[in-house]
Amino acid sequence: MRPVLTLLLLVIAAQTLAQDEVIRKLRLDAARPIKKEIDSAKKDWYRGALLGITLSQGSLSNWAAGGDDFSLSANTNLNLFAFYSKHKHSWDNTFDLNLGYVNTTSQGGRKNDDRFDVVTKYGYSVNRKMNISVLANLRSQLFKGYTYAGGVKTYSSTFMAPGYILNSLGLDFKPVKDLSIYLSPVTARWLIVRDTALANRGYYGVTPGRTSSFAFGAFATITYQRIINKIVTYKGRMDLFSNYKHNPWNVDLFMANAFNAKLGKSLAVSWSLDFIYDDDVRLFGKNQRSPGLQIKSLIGVGFIKRF
């Protein structure tokens, strides 16, 4: 019996020592600080919005859609964006809407001023800064527009009169986060003037009596959107289009710039500056038969909210 008892005592002593060692290790582990694992998962979507309601003073030069040289206006601006990126795929979407009521000061006129602009662009990455991309763009206005020159009411625009539809295939170069340079040698563009009365006058460059025109050419668009600091934001875009079949050296220009500077939690100063040049829009000059650079500038103060 003695050998058996001795063996049992040795087993019990070994188990006790083992348990003491386990408890000691557990206490040491509990005393160590816990390291939180870093969540390396990247969000696929980046979304946002900017809403602004402002009272503005504006100036126009050769503005084909109508208006006087100087004006006072109330404007509502809505800018939405949704950017997707995962692996080699990207999808950029923007929607800009401007609704305004303009009171021209020099001749007592009033007019509606609205515009919407939708851009969607899919890209497949070939390297860290270059995508092969397909782009589509729709630009027009929602409501009927009138000019009041000399107190005479003139119907000048409506939904899809004019309207611009563009489809293209090209390369999208993104050297830095907030900058995109898109170049396309293969672009189809349609100009729509769906209103018969405006089309019969040959407004916006269509052949009188026709409600649309088609062009095939080269297209480039440069976009830059940046939060400069906690106060100032900037959004800019410049589109260039050359028609291969008709005066390709006369490049169409559309450029929009928007600055916002916050004065408080919701109050801000804004400045928008737009340029348009289209050689086919010959509504200017002494005989109103010449093209011209269209300039629109609005400086305002009002409510602004980011989402």
C-alpha cells in the first residue's frame, strides 16, 4: 500500500503545481493592457450633400438663357455626390441643382433661373492613378424661363430646351485625391431643343425647324472638389468639346466654379462664377448673329448645410 499512497501523493502534488502555474499565467495576462485590433476595412461608398439658400447679387454678360446685366436673386442650391470604390472598380455620381428667382434691376424684369446637371462615371483601374472610364452627362433646366428686356416678356427656355446629353469613353487621370482629369477621343453629344417654338427660331444652335442636333468629337472634363479648411470649400468643373465634323478648332467651353465660406454654424458667403462658350450659339454682337463668351457671376449670403 505504501508505494500506491506515495504515487497518489506525487500525482496530487504535480496537479497542484500545474494549477498554480496556470493561475499565475492567467493573472499575468489579465494585468497586460488589451490591444484593440485596428479596423482596416475601407468603406466602399463615400456620400455627401451640400444645401444652400442664398440672397445674391448677380451680373451677366452675353447670357443666352436670358437675363439683365445686373440682378438681385434668391437661389437654392443642392449638390449631391456618391463615390464608390472597391478593388479595381470605381463609380462617381454627382447631381447639381440650382433654383433661382431673379429680379433684374436695370429694366425691372423678372425671370426664373434654374439648372440641373447629372454626371455618372464608371472606371476600371489600370494603375493607381489611371482608369479606363465611361462617362454620361445630362444638363438642362426644369421650368420655363423668360426674359424681360425693356418690359417685354420673351419665352427663352424650358425643360430640355436646351438640353445636352453626352456619352463618352476615355481615360480618367487622378493624380491627387480631389482632382480628376478625364480625356476622351470618342464622344457623342446631342443638343435637344424639344420645344417647337424655340426650335423654329433656331435657338441654341439647332437648325430652324429641327429639335435636335448630333455631334461626334473629343471631350475633356476637369473636376476639382475640396474642403480647403473648416471655413472655405471649393468645387470646380471645366468641360471642353470639339466637334470633328464642324469647325473642330472652335472648342465649346462650360466652366462652373463655386466658393463657400462659413460665417457661423449655418450662415455662409457664396460666390459662383460660370463661363460658357459655344460657337454655334450666335445670339450676340450688333446684329445678334455672333458667338460670345457667356459670363454669370453671383455673390450671396445665406444658409448653408453639409450632410
